[in-house]
Amino acid sequence: MDSLAALALPDLWDRLTGTQGDPDLWVVLATLAAALAVVVPPALWRIARNAITIAHEGGHGLIALLTGRQLTGIRLHSDTSGLTVSRGKPYGLGMILTAAAGYTAPSLLGLGGAALLAAGRITLLLWAATALLVVMLVMIRNAYGVLTVVLTGGAFLLVSWLTGPQVQAAFAYAVVWFLLLGGVRPPFELQAKRSRGGAGDSDADQLSRLTHVPAGLWLFLFHAVSLCSLIGGGTWLLEG
């Protein structure tokens, strides 16, 4: 048994750190079209937005931990809203970065994923995403949140272990395109809600209270990050 483990671990490490060939251009374009077909139609977006919420709340949670705050729990709701609760000073740089991480997280994750795919690290991307979802699962505090994270993580796990390189590449590109495109839409939705007098306790408004910078400027930052990530990440994917 020990000898088998000794043989398996190097092979596992080689799979994780090795590079995979770039898919054909038609695969890249097909996954782009598939992501657009999910993000643009309102009916499909209402379902797919759950995945963006996972990234949004995961971003809050990750930055809270990295800035020394105590993460107490994450809740994901069926209306695609979410809540991340952390303890610490209700002001200061850590709180500001934590509040700013939500709307920027999906796009920045997509940008990071595009960088990995451009470098041929398809397996690393899939396993890293699975690991992040497993870590996030520990902090989920409601049944619907557990269900959505388990289903999402299960999809990554099944593709990573049971499919061949071509399917893994198509799945990875579709996920990254979805994050890049899906990260653009929530800031526009928030802008629309604020224009109607809603979302008074949004991340942008919380950041405004923390920094005394108008919420509109924070909303502009969300737009800038999402659009720049889409342009940069999309260029890497198409040129890869």
C-alpha cells in the first residue's frame, strides 16, 4: 500500500503542475457562445446567477480572512442574494477591502482563470476551484447554500476525475467565460436598483459610509474591474 501511494503521489503532482494543450479555436468560441447564452437571457440568468453569488460571497469571505477578520459564516439564498458575516473592527482597511471584494471577485477569479488557461494549466484550474469550494463549504450556514456549493463542487470534481482532456478543457473555458461575462452584469443590476431608490445597504453604499467616497464612485470601480477583466481575460483566452 505504501509503495502504491509513493507511486501515485508523484503522478498526482505531475498532473496538477503539468500543462495541457490549448483547445481548438472553435472550442474557445463555442464555450464563449455557451456562456453568453446563459448570462444574457433573464430566465437562465436567474438560475446561473447562483454561481456568481458563490464567487461574490466567497470573495468577501476570503478577503476577510486574509485581512485578519474572523469569518463566522456565509449564507446563500434562493433569490441569488447572499450574506457573509465576519467579526472585527467595523472600520479600517480590512473592512473596506472585505466590502469591496464581493462585486469584483467573479471577474477577478475569471481573470485569474484566464491566466491559468493561457498558460495551459487546465487541471490546476479545475482542482484549485474544487479546493476553494470545499473550503467555502465549511463556512456555509444554511441548507440552500450547502446544496448549491455541493452541486457546484461536485461538477468540478466529476469533470476533473471522470472526463478526458478535451471535455476538461471545454468545461474550464466555459467556466472562465461565464465568470468574466457574468461578473459584468451584477454591477449594472446594482446601478439599476440604486437608480430606483433601492439597495440602500448595498456594498457600494457600505463602502461609501466607510470611506466617505460617494457610492457612485465605488460602483464605477465595480464596472471598471469587471469590464477590464473581461477585455484582458477574453484576450488571453482567444489568443491562447
